Amino acid sequence: MLATETSFDFPLDPIFSERPKSIEPDAEPEMLCGELWREGEMAILFGDQGVGKSLLAVQIGEAIASGTPTTLSAETAATPPPAGGEPGNWPFEMLAGPRKVLFLDLQHTDRQFATRYSAGLDDEAVDSYVFSDNFDNRAVDVGAPLPEGFGNFCEYFCRATERLVVEKDVDVLIIDNLAYLKHSNDIVRDVLPLVRVLNRLKRARGLSILLVAQGQKRLASRGLTYHDMQGGKMLCNYVDSVFAIGQGDGGERYIKQLASKSAEIMYDKTLVPTFRIEKIGGNFLGFVFESFMAEKTFFEARGDEIDWPLIDRIKQMYDDDISLRDIAVEVGRSKTTVHRLLQMWKPLQEAAAAAGAAAAKVYDSTASPFYFPGKEEYDEADRDPRLHNLGEGPEFALLGRERYLIQWTRAKAHKEYKKTGRAPTLAEMKQRLPEWRELLAAQALADGNISAPSVLSVVEFPDTSITTEYTENTKQDGRSAFRAPPSAIPWAAGMGRIRITDLKRGLNDYGKEIFIESEDERGKPQVWYWLDSKRRFNRSERKASGGIVVKEVGRSPMLR
């Protein structure tokens, strides 16, 4: 039956909703945790074991439920921290006001949880912390027996969570930890049904969701990425925001923003807020803000130096009551970048000390085991812009050869320095080595300095000379009309070889592209080349007997 004759007896409304031609943006969602998490979003927080994921999740949940960050008084909760961040203040704006929060804890026992939010047995002067009435804290027994009709615990948990959200009419849902829903080797397959249910609740009810996930093993010397989370990029595709907790060598924690669909990333590798963990008020174990730093400082990695003069200039304009938008226009940076640089401002003494520490880490090329006196000349020649970002084709081959010879000559000069204690200059090596004489002769030919056919051309050098006879040839495919005998300029003569990809193109019986070197009298390919699945060239030749002989040529695109 044709598609035009098919009758459809199902509605479209459940999955399709028509958008107007002109869409006016809704009011900007309120911040639940600064730029990290906004209302109506699903976010993921992850980190290594023991780094403090649960502490931060509880701290964020209690701050949202009470409408006040746990490290600020109620009078200053709605005021953003000053530029640079005051130690002790919560660095993330929380302007949403009190919300109903449902916290589902899958990993801690009641005793473990109580230990974190009490003063301890030795301190009778401080009572245990009393959570806000809006903070609904529930322990989840992952070993509970399954009711009839459920195949596994994750399926039961999905339905039970949906029922709790609807019955309690909560605004915010926090689940700690997704790793406890894993029942196979594929965590994505295990938790994806839950993520889809939560996405449906987010759209239908405007629910804000924070999922705590587990990190996986990574190199301690590099920064955080979303690939460091169990489930990685696949789970990130289903959420709106991703941020992570990292840890420095001294035990300091920092928070890094990795992805956001609704706002520009504020806390990337150039600016991360750092924290220490302590009992706030003697009975609330949580994160206490210290300062903003670059992530690289935790790993002593070399990188771009911080532009302290620019930061100081931004701070001066900000103190003169110039708006961030106007400052951004003045310094030629985005508003978000200006805000980030403003938070990095430090008093002059601290900035000077930081700049001095950075200068002390500047790479010293003379300390390299490959250094020798005069190496700078070779390095300068190697940095010639002509020799970089080369394309394909014969016009770039000479430049590529020149760069290779510079690097090769530098290695030979280093070897000679180790033997004799003296390193020859690049000019001396060009006079001494036949490879350079061949290249210079080929360059003279390409530049048109040797143009007369069938004559003797002499390329003079201070200590030697090379005599080359050039014969006239017909121009083919835009190549030079003159070629040198291989005995005179063996490498330059090789430049006249044809690339396989310059041959006539066609298709074989399977529709695969081939490069035809010769054809028979009927126009059928007699000798042709093709690429296999490993990107290697193969040569096929059709014999008079009717058979085809195939020979692997290799990865080189040049004809042998």
C-alpha cells in the first residue's frame, strides 16, 4: 500500500507540540547553586570516592530547603560574594528561595549520617544540627525485597521515586548515589530507565534534579573531564548540567563546571572555587569556601600565565562603578570572562607572589639534555612560518623536505657537539651535507633560476660544486617542464613521481573508488590502485589470461 493511502488512527499530541514562529524566552530560571544548577534542570555531580560528594549534595539540599546557604547568615544570603570571594562565604548565588527538597540516600546508614551532623559525644555544649522542615531526608534500603511485578530493584526504585515526588509535591529531588543502582557491568543500561523517568517528571512538573554519581580511575596529574565519571558522556547527554569535585595533593577540594545547556560555563579550568571540609558551627560537616584558583595549580602543570595587569585593570574599573558589560566592551572580553577575572583579583602583594611563583616555573631550554650551544639558530629556522601547516601536492613537497632536513641537521649537530665539544652552525651544515645541496638545486629548479633546456647548470657552494644536466620534458599535470637525471639530483628527480590519487578515478564492480593507471583497448582498467579497510594502497593488474593479480603497495600515496 502506498504511504498516501495509509490511514493513521493514533494521536500526535503526546509526542509533538507545535512551536510558534516567534518564541519569547521565559523568565530566566532561578539559581539553585549559582551557575552550576538552575531550577527545572537535571544536573549530575560526580567525583572520586571519599572526596565529599554526599557532603556537598546534603549541603546544597539544605541550603535550597532553608533558602539560606549554610555558611551565610539569613541577612547576607541574597548578596553575591564580593570580587575575589571572601573566605568562609558560599561562592554560589542561591536566589530561588525555600523549596521542598526530597533527598534519597542509597549508601549511608542512619548512624553514619548522624555522625556527620552532630557535635560528637565529647562536645555536650553543641546540639546536633536540625535540618529545615522543607528537607525530606530518606534512607533507601537497596536490599529490600521486591514486590510482585518488579524485575529488579532499579525498576522498583523508579516507580517508588515517581510516587514519592507526586505524593509529596516536591520541587527538588537529590539522589545519592547512582552507583548503588548498578546490577551489571553496564551502569548506563542500569540507570538509564531511571534517568528517562526523571526527565519526564522534569518536563511535566518542573522538577529540579541532582544526581550524585561515582568517578572512575584517572591520572592524578590531569584535570577533570566528564569522561572521568562512570557512564561518561552517555549519561551526560541526558542531563542539563555536569559539575565535579576534584582534590589537590594537600587535600583541598575544588568544584569544576564541565557542561551546561542553559548558561556559559563559569568555573572551568582557569577558575575553580576551592574549599576545605570542616564542621560548620560544630555540628554540620560541609564545604567551606577559601578562594578561586586555576585548576592547574593543583597539579603543578605548566600553562598560560595569569594576566595580573588585566585583572587589576578590571578591578579598578569595577571599583569606579563601571558595569561588567561596559568593562567587557572596554577590555575586549566577554562579560562572563570579565566576571571570572574579577573574582581572581588579589591584593598587590599576593598577585606579585603568585606571578613570581609562576615565573619560577618558566621552562629553561638550556636544561634540556638535547641542548647544545647554537641550537637556537636551528630552532629559529624550524619555526619559519613557511614550513608549517603545509598542504598536499608537489608545491609543498620541497618545503616539507626543508623542514625535515633542518630537524635532521639539528640532530647531527648535537651528536657532533657531544663528540667534539663544538657544534657546527646551520650554514656550515648546509655547505657540508649533500642532502642540502640536492634540496637547494631542486629549489633553484622550482624557482625558475634554472630554466634553459638541455644545458649544463652549475650550483656553486663555497667548498664544492654540483653540475647537473637538465633535459626538456613535456609538462604533465602542472608539474615542472624540466627534470634532472637521478644521478645528479637523486632526491629532486624523485619529486617528479606521480601520486596515486592524481591518477584517473573510477569505480570497481562493487562501487568502490579506484585509481586507474592504464586501460585496455576497450577502456576497462588494466592496472589500478585502491584503498583497503586499513587505509593501505593495493595494486591490481588484469592479466591476459583473465585473472587479476593483487599486490599490497603500502600507505605511501606515491607510485613506486
